[in-house]
Amino acid sequence: MAQWTSAVGSTQLARLLTSQQSRPAGPGSRRPPAYRSLADGIRLLVLEGRVPVAARLPAERELALALSVSRTTVAAAYEALRTEGFLESRRGAGSWTAVPAGNPLPARGLEPLPPEALGSVIDLGTAALPAPEPWLTRAVQGALEELPPYAHTHGDYPAGLPALRAMLAERYTARGIPTMPEQIMVTTGAMGATDALCHLFAGRGERIAVESPSYANILQLMREAGARLVPVAMAEGLGGWDLDRWRQVLRDAAPRLAYVVADFHNPTGALADEDQRRALVEAARSAGTVLVVDETMIELNLDEDVPMPRPVCGFDPAGSTVITVGSASKAFWAGMRIGWVRAAPDVIRSLVSARAYADLGTPVLEQLAVNWLLSTGGWESAVDLRRAQARENRDTLVAALRRELPDWDYAVPAGGLTLWVRTGGLSGSRIAEVGDRVGVRVPSGPRFGVDGAFEGFVRLPFTVGGAVADEAAARLAAAARLVASGAAPGGESPRTFVA
Ligand SMILES: Cc1ncc(COP(=O)(O)O)c(C=O)c1O
């Protein structure tokens, strides 16, 4: 970033910093030096997207006055931010916010639990449900019957099986977005689709605007591709996309890509309305940013009275701005590893060519199984099962949390698979660590943010129900008590977070 493109005033910055400090901080938090608190506060505002990247900060003297601190404190805070890559300055031009190249990775990955651990640990790490039988067995049997003609070919279909491409295109057309098979590439899950898009559009050091919070594994994928993540804060609760913020970020940071989950966002569960969709597409179009819309959760509307808005690609049917990513993982089963991209034919051609040097293609049998489901109506029956299961799990989990952890705060979403929970001032990282010891695996908030944001959150999925959900909440409450009392041994991270 050569220069600043917007400004945050001293009163506005002081107000943002004060509202952070009013968040609860539990017992036992030690006070860092004043300059450090100020630097951490500004860093967090950038990481949560509340202060945009490339925004000019007030002069030291002005901010000192607004915060009633010494100018030396502000100067030391700015210097710390410069060293950490969150601030750039030029004599005569002032100082503006930045994100460090390749924001650091979270401390620990969220690898699947080894099968031997599953008996004793309740795994809330992954937002994916078991296969909706009998549909998996039926789909595989159907696929086996259709396999023989393919067995006589070399089996490499880098764009996907023609039959599945045509079927997926037909489904978009039926949703009101005319689509040709040439606009579809079948991928290895939505992860494979997003990986291919990152490689095609966003080389090392390129900026990608992301919701803050966003889906942890995609953020990690983008970091590993060398992208600079530019966070855009989600509104509180289920408010979702703040279009003034999006317009500002897209205009100021001019990212090559923006990645959004507009349909039951992971982790908040928010659903973008039509106005937000239209405005997002317009903002991306005028900034020259490619908008990648991940529809992985789209079929998981759990409350039937929620009308589904027009798909985001419906606001750009030719695909000049919007690229859609889809997946069978949440609607059907993550073990299929089937996803897809819908884009303009020339984008699909480029993705297909690049695939020769990546995974070459997606397994034929699984593609046939998904095609069997889509062509027989089995898909709709399986999705109905999924929705019923997720709805029941959500309702049990929420009731158990209300009982066990009444001061944890969340908005219950109408769809998706996750609850984004503010943990009453306790550190989400410490709850995750202690949770491992008391037999509940839970991802901490910072995984879903860009470098350190959301320390006061955890994400809970709708993947367990009945007595297991009750037991999960009881174990989380036990972990919270240990963290709050400071009795849990080990671990470096603070038991409370200080914003
Ligand atoms: C928003 C989102 N995108 C992508 C994925 C991963 O999808 P897939 O299993 O199709 O790679 C998930 C899984 O939780 C998700 O929530």
C-alpha cells in the first residue's frame, strides 16, 4: 500500500477503542503498559475490520488529546504497530493502517480427531454431519450401475463428468440463472474450488477481502497461498454485511478477490438479504474485484418460514464479477468431496488448464453418485433429512447452553450449521485448551479471524444432539469454570482476553 485512501478521525478512533474496552474482562487479567494496550486495541480494530486497511490514523498529538494520554504513549503505540506491520508511515503523508504480508497462522491446526479418540471426546471441531443413510448407499449403488461405460475411458475429466456438469448447470437455470455446462467445473469440494480460484486470481502478496469472522479453513488456505487477508467486520449478531464498510474496503484496498459466504455464513449463520447481495455485487464490480461466493451452506435453511433470497450470482448472471462455489458436503456428505465452480466459460477454461498441474480431476464414482442423487430426487430427500437433523441438534444445543452457560451470548441463526458464541469475557483459546482436557473439542474464535481477532469467542456446530449435546454443554461449562477460576494448569494464553 503506497498511500492512505480514507481517514479515521481521533474522536471516532477513541470511540471505537472505548467500546472495545467495555467488553467484559474476567478476573485475573494483568494490565499491560498503556502503549501496548493502545497498540493492541488498534491492531484488533484492524483485524476485526472495524478500522479499514489503508485508513489514515490521526496525528499523534490529536489522538493523545482524544484519549487523554501522553503523546509519548501514542508514539510508542504507533511505533509498535509499525514494527508489527500494521502501520505504514511516510514523512508528510502521515500514518495509515496495513496488514502484514502473510498474516501469521493461528497457533494450532484443527485436524480431524483420530478415530480412537472419538469414544471419549465430544468433537465439536467440524461442522459436518454423518452421511444421510440410506441415501449414501443408494447413491453409490446407482453410481456402480452407471460406471461401466466410463471404465472404458482413461478416466481423466479435469472439468468434471459431462453429465454432472450438465445437471449442475440445469439446476442453476432452474433457480433463474441461465447456465451452460461450459460454466461449470466439478472440483474436490468447495476447498478444491476455492484453492483453484486463489491460484488463478490471487498470486503471492495479493489482497483478498474476507468477512471477519470467516470460515477458518478457507482463511488458512488463503494464507498458505500467500495472500494478504483484508478483513471486513460483520455486523453484530445476525446483521451480516455492512455495505458502507464493504464499499470502503473494496474501494480503498482494491483487493483482487473478495470471498463471502452469503447463505448461512460460517461461523455466524447470517443470511444476506437481496439489498445486501445487490450492493455487494455493485461494490465489487466498481472496484474491479472478483467476488467469490461460497454457497456451501445454502441448502441448510432450518426454519421453513425463512424465504431464500435470490442467489448472489443472480445479480451478475454472465459471471463477469461473481464466481460461485458450491458443494455437496453440507447438503449431502463431506466424505463425497464433491464441489464445483460456476463462472464465465473463459474462467472455467483457465481453471481446467491449470488443473493439469494440480489434482487432475475429481473421482468418477463420487461424481456419478452425486449425479444419481440429483437426477433421481434422492438429493432432496437427503437434504430434508439433513435439515431435520441439524434443526433438532441446534435446538437441543441452544437449550443446553441456556441451562449450563447462561452468560454466553449468541444469536440463533435460521440456517447453517454453526453458533458463534461470545464466551462471557473468557478466552476462547483457553476454553479450547481446557476443553481438550475435559473431553470436548471446540474451535476457538481466533481461528475464524485474521491474526488474533475474536479471542472472546468459540464456534459450536449443530453436529451432536440429544444427550450428547447436553453432555457437551456440561463439559463446556466445566471448562469455563476452570478457566474463570484460573485453576486449569498449563497453557501460555491468558484466561481472559483484554480487547
Ligand atoms: C463456508 C464453507 N466453505 C467450504 C467448506 C468446506 O467444503 P468442502 O467440504 O466442500 O470442501 C465448509 C465446511 O465447513 C464451509 O463451511
